[in-house]
Amino acid sequence: DIQMTQSPPSLSASVGDRVTITCRAGQSISTYLNWYQQKSGIAPKLLIYAASSLQSGVPSRFSGSGSGTDFTLTISNLQPEDFATYYCQQSYSSPPTFGGGTKVDIK
Amino acid sequence: QVQLQESGPGLVKPSETLSLTCTVSGASIRSFYWAWIRQPPGKGLEWIGYIYYSGLTNNNPSLKSRVTISLDTSKNQFSLKLSSVTAADTAVYYCVTGPYYFANWGQGTLVSVSP
């Protein structure tokens, strides 16, 4: 299985901040990397697929980048509704695996 | 817009079989790959497996041979069976469109394994 490691595990930020979350794969996964947002008690929501493609309906303040083993999710101009846990996930090989999550909370 | 809804018992006894059904609306069961993902309370996400209407399936080796995923085209549903459950199988179970990235999710259902 491909191990996915996210950092930091948690962070505190203020509304309007620019936030960057990092995801590292245990081997090269090209751009087969997806990002999800999960709010407490609710199913995850796909934000970014194929490393940098924005899922339909997702605000443009979310962006993704990277290839190979290192990826980032950036939230520019953080909004109150963005406080949540974010997960990366590789779809390069089976089984698909997730990172441990990054919780973004209010400073 | 694809909508998914999980249903099934919320409590299963150890060593028994967990059975869940996902009802699909807004799309034909022949249109997508269909998968299951679970999340133990307070923990991360684990992919369980997927099925395609042709009958093609793929399961997570970590669950060994305990997983069976099937579908019922007449009811536009697909199902999960997980045998020989233990407390470690306690989780919120989600049905999703797949196979390897997950754009549509059900609301999830909590299944607890307890005597």
C-alpha cells in the first residue's frame, strides 16, 4: 500500500489567511492525488482531483499543486466555512489510501 | 445529481456479518463504479472496495476475504457484507461513487460492533 503523510496534523488560522497543507506519498504517484474536506459529522467532500483540478462547485480559493511525491492544498482568503479537516488520497494504485488528515481550526 | 443513502443495522454482534445497502437515485447503477469507505470514530478514512455493474469487484487486501460487495440492478442498489466482525470494524460506513476517487458520498451510517 502507498503511505500518505500529511502535515501539519493541525493548524490554527484566522479568517482571511492563506493556508497551505502538505501531503507526501511514499512513492511517486504522478498526479493521482485528490483532496477532500470533512466537516464534523458530515461526509467528506471532494475538492480537488488529479492534483490540481477543481471539482465542480468548489470555490476558486481552493487550489492544488504538485506531482510525484509532494503535493500541496492551498486555501487563499480562508473563510469561516473552511474550518474543517482536510484529507489527501492517492488514486495511483489499489488500494487507494488516505492521509491522516489536517484539522484547520480558528485561531 | 447522484444521491446515495446507506441503510442497515446500527449494531452488530462480534463474529457476525455486517450488512449494509446503498440506494442510488439520480443515476443508473450501470453508470458508475460503486464503492464503500469507512471511518472509525475520530479516525481517518479506509477504502473497503468497489463494484462495477459488469460484476467486476476489487477489495482492500487489509480486509482479506471478509468483504463481499454486490449489486441489484432491479432496485438500483448495491450492498456490502463484512463477515466475522470485531470491535475494530466499528465505524461510519459510506457508500460512494468510485472507483478510485470519490465525488459523490452518502451521508454515512454508524455501525457499532458490540455483544
